Amino acid sequence: MSTVYIARVKEVAARSIGGEMMIMSARDSTLFSLNETATAIWQAADGVTPLAEIVQHGVCAQFDVDPATALRDAEELVERLAQHGILKLSDHPIVEAK
């Protein structure tokens, strides 16, 4: 996968409970429970930081995981969340007009 940028979609309901995120998609009412690793990715999804950097600094720095495995798993996670309208994915930074 090439450089990927991720941004949280505003049309979701999200709440942190005990270090994990509960997120409901406004698109299809799917409820997601994100573990600590997925929560770290979700919280860092600012639209301007590449996913590989988020994984390196936010996941590998916090959790004992192989960087290649962590990136592959993160790519699968963000693809799945994007399919449900939870995240936006792009090959360039995602900058929203304020």
C-alpha cells in the first residue's frame, strides 16, 4: 500500500471507555469496539500524519509488536473502518475547511 492518510469522520458517535473506543457509524449503525491498539490509531487519525508514522510512533512505541505486522494490521483495520464510514482514507493529506 502506498502512503495513506487517515482522518476521523465527524458523523459518528464515539466514546472512550477504559482505554478503548466505542464507535457507531452513522452510515449503517454498525457498532465498533476498538481495542487499545486500534484506539491509538483512531485517536491519531488527524488527516495529515501518514498511517505508517502513526503505527511507528503510536503503536510500535506503546506495544510490543513487529513493525511490519503492525502496519499490515493497521492497513486492514483502516480499510474496514473506511468501508463503514468511520474513517476517510487518502493518498494525500486530508485537510478539512474550517
